[in-house]
Amino acid sequence: MISVSTTPTRRSLCNGLSRRDFLRIGALTPVGLSLAHFLSLEKAFASVSGSRAKSVILVYLGGGLSHHDSFDPKPEAVEEIRGKYGTIPTSVKGLRVTELLPKMAAHMDKVTLVRSGTHENDHHETATNWVMSGRFGSAFGDHPAMGAVVAHETGFSGLVPPYVAVPKNPSFTWELGRSAWLGGRYESFKCGNPNDAGFRVRDLSQQAGVSAQSLERRKTLLQAVDSMASQIKGNDQIATYDEFGQKAADMVLSPQAQSAFDVAKEDAKLRDEYGRTEFGQSCLMARRLVESGVKFVTVNYGGWDHHKKIFTNLDKKLPEFDQGLAALIRDMHDRGTLKETLVVAMGEFGRTPKVNKDAGRDHWGRAGSLIFAGAGVGAGQVIGATDKNGAFVTDRPVRPADVCWTVYEALGIDPAKLLLMPDGRPTHILAEGSTIKELYA
């Protein structure tokens, strides 16, 4: 996949592309090692400059977190709207959140709360693709997710992948948050659940009985195969695969890569602070990964689609979320790494204002809450507002493209940059949107 500037340059074809460029467009057909296929990323054409952040952690709350029962409570509303929970004060004067978020309440002075996320879609798959890519499309993941675009634009840094999903991409009927037309080279590396007993990352752990010497022999064999493939003239895709097949072998043997994914190296008390849950340990893994050079980490924490018995479910879900996210914010703040990492927490939409007949809340794209922290984001702020029932945004609407625009700009990526699709058509990374400037007030 290549990108083009909006400034015309001399090329050999009438559409501005050379034959060599044309052959480089599109996904690489999977051959050989799955890890090598994943690692088939092109080198970045230029270094990223002017960035606020070195990396991004996206905490994705698939299913749709109820804003009424978390960060935008309506205690003065009637019971069928305000729900079961009371509210508590936070470290920000005048700001209250639900009583099930006491740990986050203590750290709200380190984050910015956006209470005005909004769009017009109430379907999981379509809305997920929209908020993760910033572009509206079908439910089939028409547009590449932010992490895939970041991988395309930044390439590798050292021996860790640029885009990692912990434990995997968000999913409903199928996985979302993928690379779409950018191709498999820019797909996320799926880490797995770091809270599993004896957790080991697939493809980075040596198989039982396989010595380092044996792996080196396999690496030499891979080099021989690569040398043969490189003799096929004019096949740029195979040449690119050769390069990143070598990167795959290096990654398997790399102590740096193995250490980045080894959450067991963390102090037991710190692991307890994050919570011995999939979400808690995923947040800790995310912190380790960005410190090791990963550019974009998606922490996928789904299960928020509570059409029935929402309060029974939130009694368990909210404390886990509260513990893991608060520990991540506190830990990165104290380590100084929050200054160079943008942390975003969001789902695909909020939930309906009224509790339904099954004691649940349904899909609601018109309003939702988001958390931003780090990388120059102001601390202790609240941006936007909803009406007295939490149904509609009344101040500073923030749309999916605005969120994605802000993420790209933080990393020094031009959101309006033109990329070429596999059929040769140019398309902007984002077709609309603007930076949420109030974040940096």
C-alpha cells in the first residue's frame, strides 16, 4: 500500500502512479508463516514529526457503556431514567460519577471527560466500524481501523509490532477494528488473554523441545527461501514479504519482543492493583507494550450490551472497569509515561435514557461518554453535555471522525492525507472531522 501527496509529482502513468507503485498496492496473499504475513509492513516513507504522543492506548468498551450509569449520571431524573445507582464526588470540584466508580473518581483530575459523543447509528457492527475508523460504512468493516492506519503510516520501531490488540479485535458477528483495504500487512497482532494461567504469546514462545540453535537453523532456511523468492523479477509483493519474513524470524528470537509481552515480570502487588481479571491484566499489558515501542494498542473489553438486567451485570462489570482503568492512569502518570501516551476509553454508543421492560437499556448513538488522558490532554476537564435525561447532546457534539482526527493528529499523522485504494482510487484517511481542541485547553 502506498500513499500519495496532494501535490502532483512526475510519474510514468497518467494517473500519477508508476507500474512499480501499482504492483505495491493491495493485500499480500498469505503464504508461509502467519506471523510473517502479519509482519509484512512497508517501511515508513518519512519519520513522524510534530506529534504530541509517541503511542495510543484505546480502551474499547464493545457493546456500549451506559453513560447514565457511569460518567453522565442524572440523579435528578425520574427512577426509570436515573437507574439504580447513586453518585459520588470526584477529585474534580463539582463533578460526580456513579458510585461504582470510586477509583476513577479519585483520578478524574488526571483525565478529560467528554460527555457529548454522538452519531446516528444504533447497530453494533456499523457503529463499531464507524467509531474505530472515523468513516461511516457498512457492517462489514469497509474502512481500516485507526490502529491499522497508524501501522501503515509509522511502520516498525525496533522488534515489536506497531499495532496490537489485547486480547483480540472487538467482535460481534465478525471481528472489527481490522485493516480492511489496507491489507493483511497492517492487521493487528492478537496478544491473547494475559490473565490466563501460564500465559504465553503465540508465535513468540519457543515450542517445547525447540532450542535457540534450531530456531537459528530455521531462520537460515527462511533466508534461503527468501533468496529464491527475490529472484522472481518484477514481483514487489514477494520482495516485501521477504523483508518482513526476516523481521518475523528476528521477532521470534528477540528478547525485546518476548519481554514486552511478559506481564509476569511485573510486581505482584502492581498486578493486584490492576485487578487479576482479563481487563485489568490487559491494561497492564498495554502499558508494557507502549513502553516497548508499540504505537497503537487496543484493549478490547466487551460485554456492555445489557438489554436485560443491566444493573445485575454492571454490579460486576463496572468495578472491574474502574479498577483496571484507574490503575492504568495512576501507574502511567506516576511513571511519567502518560505524558507521551494518549489514552482513550470509549464504546460504539451509549444506552437509551429509559430502562426498558426487561430492566435493561438499549442501543443509543445520540449520546455517550468518552475518557481522554495523557499526551498534553488537559486534566480535570469536562467537555460537552447532554440534556436532563441524557438523551441528546446539548453542548459541543463530538463525532467519530473528530475522535479519530484527534488521535491521528496526536501521533503526527495528517488525517487528510491521501492513500491509494487497491483499485487505484485515492481516498483521504478521513473524509471529515477536526481536532477536539478543547482537550488541550
